[in-house]
Amino acid sequence: MMAFALTLTSAITGGAVANAWSPTHGTLQTVFCNSSAGMAPVKLEIQRAARGGSKYLLLLDGLRATNDVSGWDKETNAFQQFQNDNINVVMPVGGAATFYSDWVGPIGSGLGTMGSSGSSGSVGEAAGSSTNTGYKPMWETFLTKDMPNCLAGMGMSRTGNAIAGLSMGGSAALTLANYHRDQFNFAGSFSGYLNNSAPGMRQGIRLALLSQPPGYNVDNMWGPPWSDLWLRNDPFVFAPQLRGLSLYISAADGIPGPDTSIHSGLDVYNTVNAMGLEAMALANTRSFQARLWSLGIPATFDFPATGVHNWGNWQAELWKARPQILAAVGA
């Protein structure tokens, strides 16, 4: 179990507008939206719908999300995939190691900080800052309340949208869509961890968060392992509630494919980690597939013959999911 956890740790590895924006179709914009829950304003990278549509696709990042740019923007052609479609593409920046949840306490530092005091991140800090142990993530509130208010001021719809994410963001996408069904018609998970109650998963998530400087305390995210919040955020547990939602779920088999480049010892190390993580995501996803099948809940599942836990895999899966996304939002 410890080996499993260590593999997971190493591998998971109302709106204020800062920049002037215009409703020009197909253009890229950067917007900062205020948080009502004490986080710093959150940066959004947005591509406007090609023909003025009001629906949007929200793309969530992974555990190593940075505070300057979304991984979807930096590492994939996600914007280009939808540039001629009548859907807005929205990428929030930040949220590393938070599972895009409302935390019960500040991120803390190391172990044993449950209930410790600390102020929320100041306006001068990026949302998701890893330099302030008093920063209390409140991403669910932001993504389902504050951001929709902000986007509504830009002419975007509060209902019937799409959400998708990779790894940590894949789990979060299903969670947010489940508890906010009016906001989302579609949810997609690419290499997500969809059975957090499986043996070793809770320990692995704990160590993965500790690996994020200065060492995020998972007890401050969903409480201790016996807390009901762990069950609330486990897609395998709330699967019966997903009936009627358009779902696209994928995980590869962990075998390096054409998009995996190995030129150095570091590449070998990263690839081995990515292989192990994708294999675990595959096990979680297969388990989740069996769960939905037993419930008679339809979903699109894709299991590529090759692919590891990397952006090439997720870029390809987003393209495959694109027709279903557009159909679900009516774009």
C-alpha cells in the first residue's frame, strides 16, 4: 500500500475584470473574477463562442496547476479545438492540489493542522497560492456561484453548460456536475480518480497533497478519513445521482504511445511515473464503469490502447469528447 501511495504522490504530480474585454466572437480574453468566500480574485482564460453563443465549457486543471496559466492552454490545443464552435471555453487558473473543493480549513503545512487559524489569501496573492498556509480554498463556491455571476455579466448562461477535467480535475468535474445539475448538462473525466474509497486511494491522496509545497494537509480538505465529506466527493459513491447527465469518461492503459518522448534519464523517470498513475486511473475508471453499468446509467467510455498520464493523452480525449460536449449544450 505504501508503494502505491508513493507512486500516486510522485505521479499526480461577483466579477472584477482586470483587462478590458469585448464580446468579439472567437477572441481570447483574460478576466479576473472576485471570490465571495475569501479567496483572491481568480484568473480566467476565456475563448468566446464563434457565433455569440452563451453556453460554456469549463476545463479544470490537475494537481500541479500553476498560478500563471492553465495547463490546458499551455500544454494543449484546447482553444483551437473549439475556435470555430459556438461555445465559450473557460479555463480557471490555479487550484493546485485542491480538488476544486470547498475546504474545511486552510491548507496548513504538514500534518496536524486541522482547525488551525489563518487568514485567507489576500487580494495580492494568486488564488491557490502555495506560499500562504492560511489560504483556504473555496473552489466549489467560486466555480458554482461567483464565476457564473461573473460570466453572466459577459452574456454567458448560468445553466446547461459543460465541465471536464484531467486527473484531479476529472474527479472534480463529476463532483461539481453532480451537485450542481442546473449548471451543467455534461461532465467529462480524463484519467480521473473515480473511486476514492478504493484500497490505498485515501493514503495516496494524502501523500500527493503533502507533496505540494508547503505540504497541503488533506484533513483540512475533506476532514479526517472517516468524514462524510470523503464520501460526498467520491464519484463511485454518488454514481446513482448521475443519471441523466451526459458523461464522457476515459483512461488509457499506461503504455507509452507516439505522444511520449523519451530523450533523457529524467524523461524515463517521468514516463515510468506517468505509466503507473495512468494504470491506477484505469483501474479506478474500469471500476466506475462497472458501477454505472450495474445502475443502468449510460455513459461514453473510451480506453485507448496506448497512453500515459500526460497532456497528449488528454488533448486527444478532449477532441474525441468534443461532439458530445457540443450536443449536450446545444452549441
